[in-house]
Amino acid sequence: MTIRPLPPDDPNLRQAALRLRRTLWIWAALAAGMGILSAAPAGGGTLVPAVGWLAAAALMALLPQPALLALNAALWALSLLAWIPGVGAALGNDPLTMLLQPGAFESLGLAVVRVLLAATAWNQFLFYRMLYGTGRAAGLDADLPPIPEVIRNLSDRLSLAARALGATALAVALISWAVTLSLRPAGLQAGVVLASFALGLGLGAAFSPTQRRGAALLGVGLGGIAIVVALAAGTTLPS
């Protein structure tokens, strides 16, 4: 028995698309809040990481793309790296830590919250990516009806963007080793921000229906290397 695909105007699919839009708006508000706190003097006044949060907020507010939930998950997960001793210059001050001045117990709580936020965003991505359509998806229950493309699939473009961002992030991180100590922190922070976007967009595209999965994974790899380089350079700066 052939299972007919769901129509694109199926009420459940349209409702899911609306929920995706509202979900992205909520995450955009949280990211914008982190950006504002990062730029504020009380939150450390680190402008480069603030731009990264605000750019992510703008993307999530304007583009109804499930892959952006993977970017959001990556940003929250990678924000935990700011607490690694000796590498703060590569990431900038953590705004919540600067603002709240938490003790050991409170810091653990903040870390757990960020892990939960990252896990929640990733799980939401795994669910809403079905709105890209399941025609090219593998491993699904054969009894489920095929889902058409409800959200325009931009995964191919995001894959290319991830590759370009990863290459740029690595170049910026490497160049930052050669600049003066006064300019190095901003360069390293820019490299980490670009690498974070490469990782997030690359993972989002790679786990979505795309014909450019290789480019997406290359972006993830380059982004990961760029972060390692930036963190290593951060340890050379005076504390």
C-alpha cells in the first residue's frame, strides 16, 4: 500500500511552521540579550562577541530556517569555553559571570543552564528540520507519510557559507598570532565568532537535506581547527 505524501497546506504542517517561527523569535530575543550584555560595561564590554550574538539574533529573527537552531545550539555550547582558565582573551569575558559575580555553586548552575539551552535548541532542530521535507531523508519509519518541503530549504547555501566562514575563521586566527598584543584579543575573538558560525551552520546544513554535505562538514572541521588555534593563541596573552 502506497502512503500518500502530506499536502504542503496540511494544517499540522502549517502549524509546525508557525511554531518554528515563534521558537526562533524567542531564541533571537535571548541571543540579543546576550549581545547587549556583552557590549555593556557591566557585562565586560567585549564588542566582538557581542556582534556575534546580535548577528545570530538577527538571522533567527528574519530567516525561518530550522538549521539556525543548530547555530543557536552551537553558540550556547561554545559559550562555556569562556570559563576555561587562561583562554578568556580568545573569547571575551562572559557577560553573565561579569554581571552576577557568581560563586562556585552558582557558576555550576549557569553552566548547567547553558548545556540545557544548547540541548534544547539541538533537539528542536532535529524536529523542525523535517519541515525541509523528507524526500531525501534516510532512516525514517516507512509507515510515516512523506513530508513535502514546507520551509524553503537553504541548506546548500548554508553549507557554502559554513565553508567560507570556517576558512575565514582559520585565517583570522592564524593572522592574530602575528599582530601586536594590543590587537590580538580582538582578532582572536573575531576568529572564534566566525568559527562558531561555521560550526553551527555547518552542522545545521549537514544534518538537513542538502547536496553540499561535504562543504558543510569542511566548514565544521575548519571552524573547529580555528577555535583550537585561537584558544592556543589566547594562552600566550598576559592575564
